[in-house]
Amino acid sequence: MTYLWLKAGHIIFVIFWMAGLFMLPRYFVYHQEAPAGSEEEAQWLDRERKLLKIILMPSIIVVWVLGLALAYTLNLWGSGWFHAKLGLVLLLSGYHGYLAAYHKKLARGERALTGKQLRLFNEVPGVVATLVVILVIVRPF
Ligand code: HEM
């Protein structure tokens, strides 16, 4: 019973986290289309800050806590698929960290990536999430 509640909570917060990870680079694309120093740019900075603070930060914490609680409950530390999943989720957490840093750069007026690069970068969470779901459901190794 505890296991099922942990798993439900885990998946709910995975959805919130992934939604935020898909939205933020998209915000960056629109942000960078606004003229530097404009009122529109200030609005994008505010939206990005809220997304990071209200959605992304709480979600990543809950996903990790519930995911590790599940691993502890099921004693998965020796499973190959679980190690691979952890590696991919660490990558996703690093991606999250990069987005937070990129938001700070934008706030300082630095636009390090082009719109095209940001659009390409936006594909990362989709690819990683696909691999993670295959690992947890199919468990190929
Ligand atoms: C943040 C670190 C994470 C940890 C430590 C973790 C760990 C776990 C564990 C131990 C389970 C239970 C597996 C089982 O029922 O046998 C699980 C289930 C699941 N996880 Fe994660 N997870 C994490 C992040 C993610 C992410 C980012 C995704 C998707 C992108 C994800 C998708 C899922 C899904 C779909 C299930 C349900 C699998 C099933 O039906 O059994 N997890 N997770």
C-alpha cells in the first residue's frame, strides 16, 4: 500500500517536473525575441523566475525523495536498469541546473545561446524521459 502511494506521488511530480523542463527553454526562446531592457523582457524574467521557484524546484525535490524512497522500499540498489535510470536522471537534474543558471545569465543581460540552439536544447528532456520510461517499464537489463 505504501509502495503504491509512493509510486503515485512519484509519477505525479515527475509530470510536474517534466512539464517545467519543457516549458522553461521555450520561455527562453520567446524571452530572447524581446528587445533587451524592454518591459516585455522584464515580464519573461518574472515568468521564468516563478516557473523555477513554484514548479521546478519543489518538483525535483519531491521526485528525488519519493524515487529514493521507492528504491529503498524495493531494495533496487543491485539492479542494472536502476543504475542506468539514476545516471539519466542525474543528467536531467544537471539540465535543470543549467536552465536555472541560464535564467540568471539572462537576468544579467547575457544571451549565450541563439534561438535555434535553445530550440534544439529543448529536445533533451523528451529524449531522456523516453529512455527513463523504457528503463523502468521494460527493464531490459
Ligand atoms: C529523480 C530520481 C528518480 C529516482 C530515484 C527514481 C526511482 C524510481 C523507483 C525506485 C521506482 C519504482 C520502480 C518499481 O516500481 O519497480 C520508480 C518508478 C517510476 N519512475 Fe522513477 N525515479 C526518478 C525519476 C524519474 C523520472 C525523471 C521519471 C520520468 C521521466 C521517472 C519515471 C518513473 C515511472 C514511469 C515509474 C513507474 C514504473 C512502474 O510502473 O513500475 N522517474 N522510480
